[in-house]
Amino acid sequence: MAVLLQLRDAHKRFGDQVVLDGADVSLVDDVKVGFIGRNGAGKSTLMRVLLGEEELERGEIITHPSLRIGYLRQHDPFQAGESALDFLMRDSGQPEWRCGEVAGEFELKGAYLEGPVKALSGGWQTRVKLAALLLHDPNLLMLDEPTNFLDLRTQILLEHFLRAFNKAALIVSHDRAFLKATCSQTLELSRGKLTMFTGKIDAYLDYREERREHDRRVNATVIAKQKQLQRFIEKNRANASTASQAKSKAKQLERLQTTEIERDEPTVHMRAPQVDPRQGTVFRCTELAIGYPDHTVADGITLEIEHGQRAAIVGDNGQGKTTLLRTLVNSLEPLEGQMKWGHGTEIGTYAQHVYTSLDERMTVIEHLEYNSLPGTTRQELLAMAGALLFRDDQIQKKVKVLSGGERARLCMAALLLSDSNVLVLDEPGNHLDVETVEALAGALELYKGTVIFTSHDRHFMRRVATCVIEVRDGTVKNHFGDYDSYLAAIEKEVDDSELARGKTPLPTNGKPGKGGGDHRKGQRDQRKAEKELKNVEKKIARLDDEKRKLNDQLLTETDPDAAVKLHNQVKALEVELSEAEERWVELSADQEW
């Protein structure tokens, strides 16, 4: 494997914030890496550094001579009046047939390919940009939050594209399901340091917590040993007959060091409004038509939503999900039909761009005071602010200096301070990092009220949704099944579309089959690799079991010397286990091909 790009001893800061502090990372030519970190950690800054758009204060970037970076542009690269096909030909210099062929990978055809590209929705424009990337034949893709505002169908197409792309990628995303489906390794930026893990995001998050817990246990044992040695030294160093022993123990004490544990970053804690559970129908509409005076988006809508349900509104971009939500909260008047909310309904709303309309003159605490219920104490305000990571001096920060993610958290904090028994949320996860989205999902699962929401985050949808309402082709209706069944239906539609274009859909592992070569030799190599893979899996299982048993002994061991010995055995096992896991990843990647 060739190293395409390497960052060495990188240092960079903005004011008092350390973005990179001796950071190192290498990106190789056939690995897709999911890049995670808290909002404000510096992920986008690092991407700009790697692209050469920002300079390091110290350190170096080493690139392979063959490196060709493809960067998914967030800005609008299109000219007035040009079609998607015109743009692809202009941007790539490729002939019309080749541009049309690549555009077909993303279902760009007909009016979507030949009509004005600026008239397309954001999701379709993203498809055009992805086609442009592919036409430049990059060997390293760099994607910064590529799933933001993409509908499910486009996300699936992007996944298929990435799984078929047999070169390197670095992908920043807060969408765990997307990273799990596309990336075999995980990179985290935290407190200026980069950590590369040879596994998917779920495995990394589990490993990170297990590692911290293990280090805490070991440190507790080491500290106990240190105290024991210190007591012996203090008791015996003045005694001539035991002074030499005390001196020996002092040297032992110097060698005995605790493991430095990265201090846990502040954790988001969310608590949904505390409301009493209710029974019956909370919302009913009959023959409802929604849209605008010159355009009907959907009609003939007859729906009922029960108290306590968490209804996911799904559908492609441009079908009318946001229009439906705006109608439900009386931001838009219905064109026809009847709709009614149940008695005593208190609706709280969170819209996609609500955080852009905040009063920038207010501070964080002033915004919460202004938007909270009468009688809310300052202590309650401070507790909610702290739960969403506004602590100490941060509560006095002006809204105008907050990042997009911070503004989104501030709006969410104000909503959670209400007494709303119905929450209507339009893309609540956008601009929130992985940990904050997880905290929000947990809060909504425990909420006793009703939730009606849209989201493009499949992990979030799976956790939260109890029923699914689909907006499609001018109609709105209940999907009879859970979110996983809806997801499976869309996956099948995408696969059927690819079959119709003469393209074999990718299996779940995403790797197309190889053709050509000596078939019998290929079979022998395959059997040999499969046998080694099974042996490595058995070895990993054995090492895991041994490690678990040693850790269990470590938890109950009262003799400090024995505990230190156990700790050293665990360390040796971890090295062996890490080597086995790396070999398993290599073999698994080969098997997928």
C-alpha cells in the first residue's frame, strides 16, 4: 500500500484554541477513513490544511507524486444558464458521451442532466458535483459532511459510489450509519491529537471507552501500590537497619507511573420537556391539500397521529416534507381540507434554519432567559446551558460569535426548556456532532409527548421513529412498517434502477467481483486466504477471552504486586491482539473483493 499523504508533527492554533498539537496521520491508497470529532475540534481546518488552503505553524505534509485529490465542493461552481451536462464537460474537459455515462451513475438523465443545473435541488446538485469528481479520476476523495441535506435515495447512491470506488477517501461526517457503511477505518481529532483506528466507527467508540475504563482501573491499582511504597519509605528510611530497603523501595516508586488518561471531553446531557403521557389522537386531518397559492405540493391527505408516537416524515428532497411540517404548525395555511390538533396541545418547533434568525445582540444566557417559561430559575437555565456544553464564561458569549453547531445547540436548549407536549423538528441533527445527536435521540426516546420530525440521519431515525409517514408524488400516507422496512424498500428501488441501466448492484460489502486471471489459482488462493482468516478469527477470540479473564482478575486483585504483573500481561496481550486485528482487516478486505 502506497502512502498518498502524510501529516507529521503538525501544529496549528486559532487564538487560544489548539487545533493541531503534534498531530500525525498517514492516508494510504486503498483505505476509506471516517473522520470524526466534536464540533469546533478543527476537522474542517485540517481538511483545508491537507488541501493546501491553510498553512501549518509547524510540521510538514508529505504527498505522493501520483496524488490526485478530489474535493467535494460546498460552494456553487455552476454558471448561469448551463445544464448539468454543460458543467460536467466544462469542468472535466471530457467528451459528452463520457460525461453522460458518469452522470448515469447518479441517475442524472433527461431534464436533470440537460435542464438548468441551478434549478435543481441541493441534493441533485450534489449528485452533479459527485459526477464531476469522478470524471477527474482522483485517487483520494475528501468529503466534508457530504450527507448534509441529502435525501435517503441520494445517500444510498453516494454509498454505492463510494463502495465501488477502489481508491482512498477521507470523509468527515456526523452520520454514524453512513460512516459505518462506507469506511473501514476511523480517525478522530481530539484536543489537537489524531487517533487512527483500524476498524469501523462503532467498534472505535466501543474501543475508546473500553480503553479509558481499563486505564482508570490500572491507575487505581498503581496508585494503591504507590501509597503502599510511600508508607514503607516514610516508616523505614530513618532506621539504619531498614534504610537500604527504603532506598530500594524509593527507586521502585520512581519507576511506577500511572497512565495518563485523556480527560473526558464535556458530555452532552439532554432532557426533553417533562410532560404527562396522554392517550388518544393528537392530530387529525381530512382531504388536506398543502402548498402555495400557485403550486399544490400534495393533496388528498388523510392522517391521524396518536399521542406518544414519534412520527418520522420521509421522502426525497423536493417532495414536500418541510411544506407538510410548516402546514402542521400553522406557518402555512392549508389550501383545502381540514386539520385539527387535540385539546391542550402545546407545540414546540425546531426548523432547519431557525438558528440563523437568532438575535445576535443577545448572550447565550439572555437567549435562554427570553425563551424559557415564566418562573424558570436561573439555576435551571444554567443547568440546561451546561448540559448543552455552554459552561462558565461561555454563557456570556454573544450569539454573533457562535458557530453553526453552537447556535443549533442553543436553539435546542431553549426548546427543551419549554413545556411542549408535541415537538415538531425539521432536521434537528444537522450541525450537531455525533455525541450531541446521540444525546438528542436518547432524550426523545424517553420523552412522554409526541414527536413529528424529519431527518436524513438513518441511525437517528432507527433509534427514534415509531411510525413512518411518506411524502411522495403529491401524496402523503402512512408507511405500513418500521423505518428499516422503508429503508429496505428504497434500497430495492435503487438496485432495480441500477439493474435497468445494466449495472450490477453492489452487495452489502460493496466490492465488485474480479474477473480474468487463472481461475484455478484464484480458487486456491481464495481457499488459503479463507483458511487463514478463520484461524485469525479464532486467535482473536482466544486473545479476547484471555484479556477479559485477566481484566476480571485485575478488578478483584488486592495485592498490588500481583496487580502490576496482571497489568503487564494485559499490555502484552493487547499488542498481540492489535497485530491479529490488523491482519484480520487485511484479510477481510481481500475477501470482500
